[in-house]
Amino acid sequence: MNYTPYKRKAYYYETDRMDIVHHSNYVRWLEEARVDLMSQMGYDFVEMEKLGVVSPVLSVETHYKFPVRFGDEFEIRCKVTKFNGCRFELDYEVFNLTTQKISCNAHSSHCFTAADLKPIRLQKKFPDIYKKFSQAISTENTKYLKYGEPEDIDTWIELVSEVHQSFPGLETEDKIAEHRNTVLKFMSRKEAICVKYDDKIAGVILFSKKHNMICCLAVSPKHRRKGIASMLIEEALKNLNREKDITVSTFRENDPKGIAPRALYKKFGFEEGELTEEFGYPNQIFILRAQTQS
């Protein structure tokens, strides 16, 4: 199961005299995200407390990176990283959707107690809750989408190196080095998106607003058939002009490498276009026709 990040906007009363959100509010946000996560897991705080189970905070650690300002929309990606039936720990990433920057990384630890604060073991007394947390720790490698930043470039290129033999123009280390510089330029224009899976980049896409096209799409072989390519295309299309044709170049019909990408683009409504070549390799243009306004 994939858990949905907790999302909201920063309120005016949360800001300080520097017009940024005061650091103390991040701890409150972590609690909001934690409550939301547990609700998605199948047990919200009210239900657990009715059963006589509470989970006091043992520690919180925060690392601030970039500020959040009034009106900024942000999301908190929260996941269970450790669980032994008596204690659990979580990691958090506060991601500013307005600036497309990570604002804070955090970690918290908790224990399970009865209402009188005496420790309890879930597996024996509350097996259903134990099962929910066990499932959460087994799915901690939830995938999430983010816009690429320079700090992502090394893991981005790791993925490119993993799949480079399938992409004409990336056959050599020199070509991959050139591609690295290209990706950094796309990142600077907010035209590079990746999907992270267990904090590793599992898929990437580059697109051009100027040319209204998808330029490159790649998914790690280890993470295919998980919906990652669809996530990337959906987000890229939000940035492109749907009132004009959108294009992408992919492999031709009889090329084995083209089976999956051609089917994927057709799922999104792309149609076959002219035959072409890229880096001396036979390709075909696919076109997503402009949406007509009624």
C-alpha cells in the first residue's frame, strides 16, 4: 500500500517577524502528518485511545533547509522506519510545493503505552494494531514524485547509467557526462521530474515547455510495472500546453524496445506520427493532439 503525503498551506499566524514560518510549527506539522498516516494505516488516534493505547513522543529531531512562507503549499512525506511491537520510529520530509524545495527533514521516535503510561506489547494485547504497523514497515519504500534539484543529480545519473544501453546517444561515459549537464539545465527550468522509491530515484522524465514535448522518460528495470512511468507522464502533461499538440519521440513498431513505451503513450492518447531518426537510430514521433475547446 502507498500512503498519500499530508498536504496543506502555511497559515499567517504560523509566520514570524521575518515573514517565514517559525521553526516551532514544524513539530506541530509532523504531528499532523503522523496522525494522518496512522489514519491511512487503519487506526486513527481516537480509535486507539478508545482501546486504551497511546503513543507518546520519545524524541524529535529536525533539520531545516529552506523556509516556508505564508500561503506556500507543502506536503509532508511520512513513513514508518522501525517497529518492534513496543516502539516505532518515523522519518519525515517537508516538501514545499510552491518553491519545489525540501524545507525540512525530521525524525521522531515513540512508544506504545496504556493510559497510565505503562509500556505495552502490541503483538500480545492488540494484534490488529500490531499487524497494521507491521504492514506499514513492510511498505516503507513508498514512492513519491518530486521535481529534480541539483542535489538529485548523482542518483539521477545512476539511473541513467543503469538504462543507458537502451537509449541512443548515451552509449559512452562521455555522452552520459554531457547528459548530466543537460539534466542540470532542465532542473534549473523546473522541467525535470523524478519518482523516488525508498529514497532512490526509480524513474525520471524531462520535458520542454518551449517545444511542448516530452524529451526523455526512463524507469529502472527493478521498478517497472509499478505505475512510475504513468506518474511521471501525468505530472509532465500538467506543465505542457494542452491547447497545442504535444510530441514525444520513441522507438518504432517493430523494435522490441518500443513495446512498452508505445503502449504507454497510446494509453495517454498519443497517436503515431512520422518516422524519424535520433542519433542515427530509427524512431517515431507520437502526438497528443491539442484539446479543442467547446
